Amino acid sequence: MTHLAPIVLFCYKRLDTLIQTVEALKKNFLAPDSELYVFSDAAKNDVDKIEVDKVRSYVNAIEGFKSLTVYEATENMGLANSIIQGVSKIFLDHEKIVVLEDDLVTSANFLNFMNEGLIRFNESPSVFSISGYSFNLNKNNQSEFYFLNRGWSWGWSTWKNRWERVDWNMSDYERFSVDRESKRLFAKGGSDLNQMLKKQMNGDLDSWAIRWFYAQFKEKGLTLYPKTSKIRNVGFGMNATHTRGSSKRYIPIFEAQNDVHFEFPRITQIDTEMQKSFQKKMGYIARIRSKIETILGL
């Protein structure tokens, strides 16, 4: 496969999960032919600096890829700014990209899936992104891949001309915030979205992902998902910055067959059965249950 998308990996201070991420990525069939860019955020304080230094020592010695480029921030940027600026930087020289964070274990065919999907849907502007992660949704659905109206931030890919369409300042939010119908439609992507968006605008949340999801919603964009997840998140726990709490509802059926050729949907439209299952996973009841599991340590 020619013209592979570069891999962009964002990391902070978690060396244990980062090692799992990199070791799994190195086992990808296309790893030796893929460029790897690593963005290492700077420490927030002296305590974190000890761990950040360990991470930087490790990432600068990574082998197994076509090339390695490491960017070390000189001041703490936080995840949102790191990803927005880092992805934008790589898009100065590339037209497509695969993005990972430092707590995501990939299947061996993750890069195959991403690159084939990027080629297949390059000329389909309604396809905003491709997700490597998938919930366990409708097991009776025969489709191996499906489209939803919401993206996901655990191992994903997109194109430069989609990324450049995002208004990161969300300048139309005030109008959106009083439009009940628009908010109702946005919530079809999950009961958490409107609350996250409000927190972002109030300064109580610093998320690149909610702004990305909002941009996709405004464009009526779609995200391609695999029925069997090619991503496993190993970042839940006390040391996590953004994935604290119970991981129970996020444990996927993980890729085992590792096929390298895929029969993608011929029509780019929402799979209504999978959308209903997804909304149930991201509904209020599921979120309340997850919070209870977190409190009880389940």
C-alpha cells in the first residue's frame, strides 16, 4: 500500500501505558512503512517532570517505523491544545493522518484498516473521520463496518480538508445554545454531548474532541466504525488524566482475525440499527450505571 498516512502519537507522563501502545503499534503489519510523529507535552509541575523525562527518554529511542520525529513541548499545553496544534502542524505537509494517544492498544491490522478507509472515502466529503474503536453494539447486525453521526477519539483518522473546516472557537455557539431542535438533534450522538459542549464554552472543560464532534454535527458528517474494535483503551485508572472511572462499558470485542482487506459499506449513510444501539450505550441510564460502578469500584 503506497502513500501511507503518518501516525501521530500524543503522550504526557504515563510510561506504562505508552509502552503498551508503542509495542502494539510496532506489531502492526504496516508499521515498518509508516512515519511516526510523537508529540510529548511538557510537565505541569516538578513532580510530573520526573515522569515526563522518562517518557521522553523512551520515545526518542523508538524503533520499528519508517521514520521517527519527536516534538517536545517546552511548556505544558494540555491535551486539547496539543492535539489541535500537533495535528494542524502535520497537516502542513500531509493530506491524511492517523492519531493515537498514549493509552491505546491497537490490533495488528489497525493501520491497514485506517489507510484503506482513508483511500476509500477520500472523495466522500460526508465522511468526517474513521474510528478504530467500537463499542459492542448490535451483535446480530451482519455488517462488518457501519456509519454513525458521531466520531470517537480513541484511535482515529481524518483528512486535511475535513480538519480545516473546524471552527475551534465555535463562534456560532450562542445561537446553537437557544435552538432546542438543534440541541435535540446533536444529542442523538449521545446524551453527554450538549453538557460537554456547554462546559467547554463555560471554561469548565478543555476538550478538542467535543469541538470536533460539534463541527461534524454541523456538517452532517459521518464516522466509519468497525464492528469489531481495533482499539483497546488501557488508560482507565487513578493515574489517568482524561479516562478516570469505570471502564466496564467500554471493554470491546477486540480484533482477533486481523484481516488486511475490507468490504466497506457502498453507501455512506447512518446504520439505523447500530445508531440505536450506540445511543443506548451513550444514554442517561448507561451513564448513570457507569458512575455507580465507578463509585463501587466495579
